[in-house]
Amino acid sequence: MTAAVASPSPLIFAAAAAPLPAGTRVAIAVARWNEPITRRLLAAAEAVLAGSGLPAAAIDVAWVPGSFELPLAADRLAASGRYAAVVCLGAVIRGETSHDQHIARAVALGIEQVARCRGLPVAFGVLTCESLAQAMARAGGDAADGFAGNKGAEAAAAVIEMIGVLGQVAAAGGTERSA
């Protein structure tokens, strides 16, 4: 049994329940490959961002050919300085070869690298599924159920929270961004 360890820092990072700051812009990079799935992810992500007070005009969507292209698009969007965060949405589904594993690994590492190198939230909303049915289930949910289980909604919620966390770090005298 382990005891809870108190944080040595007085700074507490709470989930971002408050609306996003005025002037916030978010980019969403979406893969066209498996478009019926990625459109569902996109709809949920946009709804979650709108629910946080972000107007539709503050959300820019960049369509790319496939998930493999997401890291490059995310990097350019992040480098533009226009956005507080980037949401990456895609769907990689297992086929008869190991191709999906190579794509999924490259995309995950690329997206993580963009976030770290650009110093801004870049959400991994890329499904890596065994089947089309599994992918559709992870792109499920609708506004009536709060997009339960929709990974696009979860990715948007993650960037909302991280925008808040980074804002708290900056307010406490931490580094805002390192571009």
C-alpha cells in the first residue's frame, strides 16, 4: 500500500472547466483516409471545442491525405504561431500486413515530437484499431450522450485542459512556450 504524496508545489493544475480565453484559436488536422470515421471524430471535436466557448471562426480544419501526414501538418500549424493547440484526427485500421503498425508508430511518435518541440498541446486523436467496426465504435457517440466514447471529443477535451494547464504555468512564472 502506498501513501499519497503531497505535491511540493503550491501550484495545482485543475481540469479546464472554464471557457477558453478570448482570442484562442485551435487547429484540427484530419486524415481523409477512412473519412467516414474521421468525419465523426471531427464533428465531435468541433462540438467539444464549441462547448468550451470557442467560436467556429476560431477553429481551422486542415484535411490531409492520411494519418501519416498528420505530424507534418501539425508541425506547420503549430509553427505558424496562430494556434493555442492542434488536434490530430485519423484512423489506422489493421490490414493483412504489418503496414498499420508502422504507420501508427510513426504517427504517434511524430505527433508527440511536435508537441514537445513546439511547446504547445497537440492531441493524439488517431484511432489504431483491429477492424472497421472497432473504429466506428471509437468514433461513436453523439451530442445527446456527450459524445461518449468518441476519441475526437476526448482529443478536443485534452487540448482544452492543456491550454488551461499551460496558462496556469505561465501565470505562475513558468515558461509559456518554446518555439
